[in-house]
Amino acid sequence: MKQLYNSMLNGNVRIDLVAGTRRLSNYIFCLFLLGMGIGFLYVSLTIVLNLSNHNPELRPIPHGLALGFYGAVQFILSYALAQNIYFNVGQGINIYNKSLGTILLLRLNYPGNARITCSKVNVKDVIGVGCGDIKSTLNTDTTIYLRINGTTNKWDEFIEEQRDVPITPKGYTLSSFELEKKVTDLANFLNVPIILP
């Protein structure tokens, strides 16, 4: 799967392949975290064991332990990201089947009872297709979503509500032209309107 989001169309069935966490940026960030962890632990050990002639104001107890803690945190973060990359969390497929009237969203997860997460949506519940920005801490991700009508059971009352179901992976970057084309193609296939932000 070379692209983040690839489509195959065959009559009444459309299959979109969605990439997971095995991306070059994640490999680079994992190596960066690992390198920073090694660096912090090396400096921490040289301060604690007094192996080099550092600044005499750097004492083993506050400074060496703090740098060792930073190094350990970097190792833990790089290990967690390496696990994400190894298990390719988030990879999956979206299957739109007009003849059966269903949309299946399949995603890989961590190993265990729920290795594959499956969400099923009825085509008749889809109100429209749109794209929007999801605010995160560092940057803004643009995602394609399905707006669906659904019922929620809250305290034994069934409440009709609309919700947006994202169908693209996090970190999905396309030019505005390609994004509009994907949204338009999907809206035309499902025969629903495009939702403007």
C-alpha cells in the first residue's frame, strides 16, 4: 500500500485501503526519540559516575537523576511508537457496498481479543460526506468523514443525533484538489450531498 488512502471501485462495491502507522515519518520520529533517550542516559551516567570533567555545578543527585528520568521517558516513548509501527495500528479498509446497503470500516488494533475493529454503518443512515479540520496539539489534520443519523440510548431514552465518523487515518495529508476529488467521488458513489464546513 504505497499511498495513505487508495480506492478500488467495482460496480456496487467500493473499497478504500487505509494506511496504518508504518510511515516514514513515524520511523524517523521513533529513531529520534531513541537517540535522544540514549543521549540523556549517557550524560546522566557520566554525571552520576563522574566519568568526565563536566561543569562542577552538575551534581549527581538533582541533575544526573533528572537526565536519567528524561532518558527513561524517551526510551518508553520510542518503545511505544515502535510497537505501534510493528503492529501497524490503524491500517484497514473501508468497504462501501450499495447492494447490501452497508459500510464496513475495518481497522487493525493491538493484538488481543479485538485485533480487528469493525464498525458497520447503514448506507441509508448516511446524511452526507464532508471534510474538516481536526485540531490537535501540534498541527491541524484534515479528515474525510461521514455524517450519519443514529440513535443513542441515554438513560432508556432513544435520542436521534447526528455524528461524524472519520474514515481517513490521522495525519492524512493531501492537496485541497485531491481532497475535494476524494470527497466528491465518495459522495457521488453513495448518492449523498457534500457537507460544507
